Amino acid sequence: MTDDDMRSGHAVVVGGGLAGVTAALQLADAGVRVTLLEGRPRLGGLAFSFRRGELTVDNGQHVYLRCCTAYRWFLDRVDGARLAPLQPRLDVPVLDVAHPRGPRLGRLRRTALPVPLHLAASLATYPHLSLAERAGVGRAALALGRLDPADPALDGIDFATWLGRHGQSQRAVDALWDLVGVATLNATAPNASMGLAAMVFKTGLLSEPGAADIGWAHVPLGELHDTLARKALDSAGVRTELSTRVRGISRAEQGRWQVDVDGERLEADAVVLAVPQRETHALLPEGALQDPDRLLDIGTAPILNVHVLYDRKVLRRPFFAALGTPVQWVFDRTEASGLKDGQYLALSQSAAEDEIDAPVAELRERYLPELERLLPGARDARVRDFFVTRERTATFAPTPGVGRLRPGARTRAPGLYLAGAWTATGWPATMESAVRSGFAAAGAALCTLGRRHEHPLKEAA
């Protein structure tokens, strides 16, 4: 070991998703020597791309909001912000195809007025709710704004129960609360912790006027989370090893750590485990957590993505949400995928427990007619390709009580830290939560290593 190694310290980060890449960049930026180990042949975790013929396909549609300050930091850090721009102003088309008088298009959009007036005009004219339901939503939103999402009592009840106590009809839940909640929480209101729901709605809709403006990648996710991330890691001096599976982690002499991979044993002053909860449980040394089996009690929730290629343009908007149909959100991925002729639509289906294992033929029979109901142009179009991607463990399940199961970044073993969207970030399982967890783990490690460290987000420490 060289004198430079002794002065800088060495950190090993296990896992190359957003949490691990963030932790590695933060540690390297502070002058620590970093090795990043990833079992897959790419970076990006569960937000990645792959090739299918001439197309570059994202495994699922991922979006972020203007309030996602950590993920926006990540985009800036890897020089990718220009490739995943935000809307100038929130504008979500919502199409209801089950209305008695025929399909109706509504919009959820904001003005430049201060909170909560920024959504007042949109709510007042939202055609998918009655006048009384709109008024009730306004009252519930004001009540929600007074909650503290960190209150442990909120974690113990479900979102549907709270909505029911505040006079929300099933139609209001379907047409508004779950429209947003299912996409952000990956759970319907009865299966979502009120604490996490309060966090989503209070931060996204009631913190500042532009908080819920939507951004998404206009290029394949792999370009952001793999190609640009790898370039940033290389520039920061991080040693990145792909297709490298960690076999074990154990204590070494003088309080250091040993990380065993095939054919090599790495010694480190700090280790960040940035892998899913079950993999973390398998790698944790004895005594690292008081009750490690609680990690196994953090459930998972699936997301199904349906991909359809048409021989012509059938959708003129970049995306829309749907009501009165199994379809949830539809995005135009034509340009991002590299398709030169026709149109490529991606359907993002969250909380997909009932469909995640359905055969492709069954999903095709279900979803193509629904797209024809939603998009008249699809009725005369030819389907060139239909396929699905399935993430059976896409997120942790945000069920009531999950908050008490999510561990913080620090463990009981000095020098060993945890990261991942499933850790105690206060956020649901989003790209934002993953990056925040990377901040927390790197910050804790830098404190232990005696490194001065300033948190990149002003509002957090």
C-alpha cells in the first residue's frame, strides 16, 4: 500500500445503480480512493436500456419531478441534464374513455400563482370529478398540507383510510389521488403508507408551484445511467469493475474491511452496500444490524411495461394518463429509441401484481383493444411489434408500517454503510430516493474517515 493510499483511504461501493454511483462519486470527489463493484455488465440498476433489433429500449418508463433535487444533482453531475429536460410547467393530459357521454380529455396543470392557488384553476375545471368532488379534493389537500410526513403515526395507516376520513369518493381516488399515487408509490391507496403518500403529495404538489413539473429522458436511460455515469466515474478516478459479483464481506485487521470477489480480495477503510435489501441481508456481516431479518420484511412491488410499435403515428402528445381502462400512462418513445418510421408507445403499468406473470399473448389481447379505445388512430394502424418487460421487484412495497423497517445509512459495524432507494430516505422507491441514499451513505463514510464534507443539497444535512 502506498503513502497516497494511506492518506486518501479506500472505499469499496458494492452496487452500480443510482445509489452506488452517487456514493462513489461523492466519495471520490472528496478525495477518497474508490472501487465500484457491479455484478451486471452495465451500470444503472433497474433503470437501464437494452437493444431489440434496431431499437434501444428502456426497461421501463422513468420520470422525475422538479422537486427531485437529488436526481437533478445526479443529472448535472454526469452532464446529462440537457438530455432529460423538465416541462416548463406541469401539464398532464388525462383521458377518460368510460364517460357516459363518450371520451373526455381533462388536464392537470399549474399556473404561476403561489401554492395552493397554482392548481386551483385546473382543479376547478377538471372534468373527471363533480363540482362537489372537486371541492372535497381541495379540502383534503389543505388537510394533507398540514401533516408531517415524518410522523410515525402516519406510517401505520393506509392512504385509503385517510382519504375516506376526509370525504373522498371512490371516483376522486381513482381519477386523482391514485392517478398520481400509483405512479409515484407503486401501490394503490389501500396498500400505501399514509406517511409516504403525504410525503409525495405535500412535496410534489404543495411545496412550491413548480415542484411537480415532470421531466423524463429524451434519450435511452442507458445513456444517462450507464454511459455518462461511467464517464463521470472514470473522470473522478473511480475504479469500476462490471460483471463482478461480491462473494463476502468481513472484518480485516486494524478495523478495516475485506471484500471478496472472484479471484481478488479488496481491503477497504469503508464499504457501502448499495444493493437490494435481500442481497444486502445476504452480505451483511454478523452484528451489523440489530435485527437484520427485518430487511426481509420489506416487501417488493412489480411494474409491468407494455411496448407497442405501430406503422404510423397514432399519438400526437408526448404522454398522457388514462381513466376507465386498464391502461395507466402512455409515453411516446419513438425518437428516444431510434425508431425511424412509425411510432413506438410504452405503457407503464405500476402496482401490476395481477398481471406481472401474464403471458404476452394475453397482455396483447388485453391492451391492444384498449389502445384503440384511447387512440382512434390506432384502429387503422398495423402493429409491427408487441413485447413486454417485467420488473417483478421494481420497488420496495410502500405498505403501512414499512417506515419502521427501513434502515439508515449507518450500521452497527463502523465503516459499513447502506444505500438504496429502500433505505430510510423518507421518499418512496424512486430515482430520487436512490440518489439521496447515496448522499447519506457517502456522507456517513466521509465523517468516519475524517473528511470534511458538505451535503450537495441545501435543505438536507
